Amino acid sequence: MNYENIFIEHEKGIATLTINRPAKLNALNKATIQELHDAFSAMERNAEVKVIILTGSGEKAFVAGADISEFANFSVEEGAQLAQKGQELLFDFVENLKTPVIAAVNGFALGGGLELAMSCHFRVASDNAKMGLPEVSLGVIPGYGGTQRLPQLIGKGRAMELIMTAGMVSAEDAYRTGLVNHVVPQAELLAFCNGIASKIMRNSPAAISQAIKVVNDNFKDGVNGFNSEIDAFGYCFGTADFKEGTTAFLEKRKAEFKGN
Ligand code: COA
């Protein structure tokens, strides 16, 4: 598929998806959100893609937020619709993707940019990255899940302060508070993420997608994560990956997972 605002490189099971609007610091306009949805959806259906790495083009920004020029004149209804559509198409969609998604935060991740990084399954930052939710400085609040996911990741008090001050945290501070899992020099960011992806790829895709679902269930209203875990655990016993994984262990050989 041809995309205008993103590009994808796929090598040996790892797809690197790059948001490519460097002149606008990769700000998320409507077209980019739709393209990201289409690309994530296609990659989830592609059994050859085992891990996705999401990053921004250039050395300055991951994503500097939702495209402010697009919503500056919106009404109350249009504002609510913007948040709802965006959450459905991209942020909730990525969080619930069956394929693991790593955010390689290569610079500014602000507003919708940090919200997108937080929707990914985990984050690695380059040492120059800066992160924040500056929406209140524009007279609005985070609308792509930031008010919910930031407290989940760094705790309520820290999230309140970051949101209220519209401040930015350094990569090191983000690491200290658990917002990102690792900080590496910018030149090594993608290689580092590829290293983690390679470790993930040794394991059963069927089990990994169940694990993603169950961990996410911990944060869903009205869903008992422990019960979900029991169901998903049982489900795994019916998969070819389980048969292969346990047989390979007993035969003292490397498992060859098919992903089902
Ligand atoms: N929406 C639309 N355009 C954006 C943008 C956004 N969120 N973030 C950056 N841009 C555009 C700028 O308007 C500028 O475009 P121009 O060259 O056509 O004027 C270009 O990207 C470069 O940004 P600039 O502000 O000149 O870079 P800088 O190095 O001086 O500052 C930032 C970098 C990230 C601090 C600054 O761009 C910024 O504060 N962006 C908005 C962050 C934000 O509030 N995000 C939340 C949105 S809800």
C-alpha cells in the first residue's frame, strides 16, 4: 500500500513504522492517523510481522502532538468526535494489537505523541527525548487517552503534576518514573529496539498475543484480569505453538513456532 505520511521497512519479522512529516515534527493530522490505523491493521494480519517498532523521522521528534492547525476552530461536538475517533482508530487500536508494538521515542513526544507512545506496549527513548502532555497550555486536555494511561504508567500524583504544569520530562526522568523502559544514545535507538524485538521473536506469537490481551484486561472496567488469565491460559493449551514449545523443550531442541 502507498502511504503519504508514514513508511514501513520490514526485515526478518521486524516491521519498522516511521511517521514521516518532519517539517511538522511528525504531528498527527487526520490523514496520518488513518494511515497509521491502516498500516497497523495490515501488519497485524501479516503473519510474517512478529514485532512492530514505531518511530518518528528525523532526529528531533517522535511526534510533537496532534496537529494543532487542524482542530483550532473546532466546536464542542467536533472536539469530542476528534478524541473518540482518534482513540478508536489509533490509540486503543494499538494498545490492543495482537502483535507487540515498541515505541522508539527518538525526540519530542508531546501531547498526542506521548499518548501514542503510551499506547504502544512499551517504550525505549533516545537520550535527547523530551516527553510531556502540554495540552492545558492550549486550553484543552489530553484527548487520546493521556489522562488514563499516564497515571497507569507513572502514578497519579506524578501524572497530575506533569499534566497541570504542561511540563516536559527528560528521557532520564522518564526512565526513573517508569514511563520508558530504557534510555540509549540516539544513534543506537533502532538497533537497541531491534535487539529486544529479536528476543521477543524467539517466543510463541500465539502466547504473546494472549499475554498482551490479559495484561491490558487489568486496566479495563468491569473485566476481571485474573479470570481473563485463567481463560487465556487454558486457550494456550489448544494451540499448535503450545504443542511445539513443550515438545521442543522435552526434545532439547529450539522451538519453531507457527503463531497459532
Ligand atoms: N501541530 C501542528 N504543527 C506543529 C506541531 C503540532 N503539534 N508541533 C510542531 N509543529 C510545526 C510548527 O508549527 C512548525 O511549523 P512551521 O515551520 O510551518 O511553522 C514546525 O512544526 C517546527 O516546529 P517549531 O515550533 O518551529 O520547532 P521548535 O524547535 O521551535 O519547537 C516544539 C519544538 C516541539 C517545542 C514546538 O513545536 C511545540 O511546542 N509544538 C507543539 C507541542 C504541543 O503543544 N503538542 C500538543 C498538541 S495537542
